[in-house]
Amino acid sequence: MKNPPLIISHAGCEGLAPRNSLESIGVALELGINYIEVDVQVTSDGVPILAHDPIVRLLSGQTLVIPETDAKQLVGKRIYVYSNGELGLTTHLGTLEQATTLIPKHVTLIVEIKHPRFDPKYARRMRDVDILQEDKVESAIFDCTNGHNVQYISFYSEVLLNIKRFSSKAICGFVSELSDERILVVAKALGVYHVVPNYRNLGKCFIDLAHQQLLNVFTWTVDKESEMLRLAEMGVDGIITNRPDRALRLFL
């Protein structure tokens, strides 16, 4: 391996703390991780919230839809979250602004922009929600992070195009379950910095082809040390993991 891959802590640090929590970001920082990824949804009044899904369940049993709820009803509330595939941990719901305040300048925050209007699981239910129209989600997130050490990733090309429209210098990545030439064609058209395929579908030919097209390859979500080593040998540029502590043992 010529150069070890970047270690990117997933959802704050999901393997060691509740995902997308301020606590999990703190764990990643304590480990000395320089790249931290979080998932973001946006409230009805335009406040970016640290959350993977648009629907959250409070400890009271109440269920709230983030894009249909204002921030006052959400921020600081204790919710159930998944960690390592299991629901049961609890955490206080935090904001993207709180995360940017917590993270020092030398650490890169990678924001995965979730957009329920483009998500097949939620699109029909949320197609008429006001905050999800036009570029309101992307605008809220960009305004919150502009001037910070931030990169943006998303499964949705329209989201990335809007971010690039706000700033041509914004560093973006195109996330995909797949890894084939079609993904690279889309990535080049979007003008992104890296492609972010699922590691299970990733091969050396794709990595080499991406590099030929001057695209970096970050891959998700890799928790087994044997897979980390295999992917590093193939030449990936970044490994997104719930267990950055394991990656640190291998690559530092």
C-alpha cells in the first residue's frame, strides 16, 4: 500500500456511541480522527438537525417528522437511535450548528445531506412538505456550514448540484450503493471530488478507473479489519467506518 486511506468516522462514531450524536462526535475527536461524517435532516423552520431518518421517536413514545416539525420541539429532546443496527440507545437530538462549534478547524466535517423528497421510502408521503421544496434543505445546510471545514455528500444528484450552485468551490461526493462506470459518468457531470460506493460492491477496476478520471474513492461502511486492509491494498482513498479505533491500529 503506497498511502494509507483516510479514516472517516461514520455518523459521529456509531460503533462506540449513539449515532449522529454530539457525544459520538466527541468520541471521534478523543480518538484523534480528522474526518467525521454525520447525517443531516432539516426542520420545518430550516434548522439542520443531526439525524439519519426524517422520523424520530422520543422517549415519551411520541413520533415526530423532522421536516414537519419546528426546531423548538426537537432540539435537545431525548430520542431512541440505532447503533450497530440495533434500536435502543438514547441520545439528545443535536444540531449541525452545535457540531460545527464542537469540531476544531483542522478536522473535516463530512455532511451527508438527507432529503426525504428524493428517498423512495418517504417521497410520496413528504412530496408536499414546504421545507422539502426547491433548494431549501440544501440552502439551510450550506448557510449553516459556510466558512467551516466541511465537505458535502449525498445519494441525490440534484442535492449536489444545488450545493455546487451555491459555491463552485464546495467539495462534494456522490454516494452510491453501486460501483460501475455509470456512477463515474454521473460524478464527472456533477463536478464532485470523490465517489462514495458501498464497499461490498467495490473492486480494484472501479478504483483504478476512478483515479484515471481524477476522482477519489471513499467507501462505506467498513468495520472489519480484514476488509479495511483489503480495500486499502486495492487503493481506496478513504474508509468510512463505525470503528475508527480499529482503523487507527491498522494505518497509524
